[in-house]
Amino acid sequence: MDILLGIDTGNSDLDTDSWTDDYISDLNENMLIIGHSYEHGFIVLQCCGEDAGIYYWDHSYEFDYSDDELNTYFITNTFSDFIKPII
């Protein structure tokens, strides 16, 4: 992950709402983009439901096995678990 996005940052390049709005038609319902790696993919938060958690979304199909049917990969159940190794 190169960038962890924020809320109301004053800079659309660093704002989760801006990135989520740009890709809203490709995201599942109740999903937010919270981070990204340049030219590769996004870190997304599925906010609720049985699939709630943090995922890597390979929107650019960087992985050989990513395709239109499968390009989102589970990372962890909670944001706390995701951020723990970073802080």
C-alpha cells in the first residue's frame, strides 16, 4: 500500500470520498476505497454484511489469476487488525 486515504483532507488525491466516487460503479454496495498502491490496486473496506472486512481490489488485473469474476482478495476482518502492523 502506498497511500492510506483520509476523510475531508482538503486534497482530493488523498480523500476516500473522492476515490470512492470515481469508482462507485465498480464497487460493491457499502464499500469504500481507503487506500491504494500506485498503478496496481486499492485497499477497500466492506462496511457491513457477511462479507464485512478489508480487501485488496486488483482493479488493474496485476495478478495473473485476477479476472472479471475474481479480483478482490480478503485481507482481514477489521480495520484495527489491518492497521495494527503499520502503527
